Amino acid sequence: MGIPMLTSSIKTLTEKGSLLRTGFDHLATTFEAGEIATASTAGGISAVVGELGSLAAALLPVIGYVLLAVAAFAALKHIFDVLYEKSPEGQLEKANKELEDATEKAKEATAAYNELKSTLEEYKQVQEEINSMEPGTDKIDKVLEENNKILDFLSEKDL
């Protein structure tokens, strides 16, 4: 049922295409010859428009089959995608992806922890140096002054 109808539609399409080509040729000849006669040009245009309508009617079944094939392909692809997601292979792939994501997050957290730990160790060393200085000396006064500037800056920025 479908193949003979498709063959017939293609045959009709071929015939309409050649008729349309003839109409365009007639129209081009009219313009080349300099015939500006409105009736002749209007007749040529009318013939071309009529053939365009016939061509569109011939194309509809072919377009319908193409759209049907595209829709069937899309539906089958979706069905296979859903079946794959539910299969053990699909579940394993999903679990592997989640594991990779979790591993990446763990690496980022470890790097942030190590950076914090390093900063705290530096702070501890600075505190030990400050505590080892003798009170009332110029050196400790300068260190405390710089420390106060840093604390003021941090409090202004809400850090």
C-alpha cells in the first residue's frame, strides 16, 4: 500500500516539476523578448502559480512519508535510550559518572583543606615569632602596628 503510493507520488512530482520548468521557461522567454504585454505575462505567471500548486499537492505525500520516517526514528532512539538507561550497562555507566564526579569533588575538598592547613601553620609560626619578641622593643611595636592594620582591613571587608 505504501510503496505503490510513494512511487505514484514521485512520478507525479517528476511530471509536475517538468511542467513547472516549462512554465518558467515561457515566462523567461516573455521577459527576454521584451514583451511587456500584461496579458501574456499574467498568463505566464498564472500558469507558473498553478503549477506550483500542483507541485505542492504532489509533494505532500512524499513529505508525509519523510516526516513519518523521522518520527519513527526519533521514537525508536528514545526507546533504546530508555532501555539502555535501565540496563545493567547503563546503570554501571551512570554509577561510574557519579563516582568520577565525587572523586573530583573530593580532590577539590582535599586541596582546600591542605591550603587551610598550610595557612594555619604559617599563622602559628608568625604567632610564635611575635611571642618570642621582647615587649616594648621597636621591632615588636612595628609588628603589632602592622598586625593591627591587617586586622582593621579584615574587619572592614567582613572577612
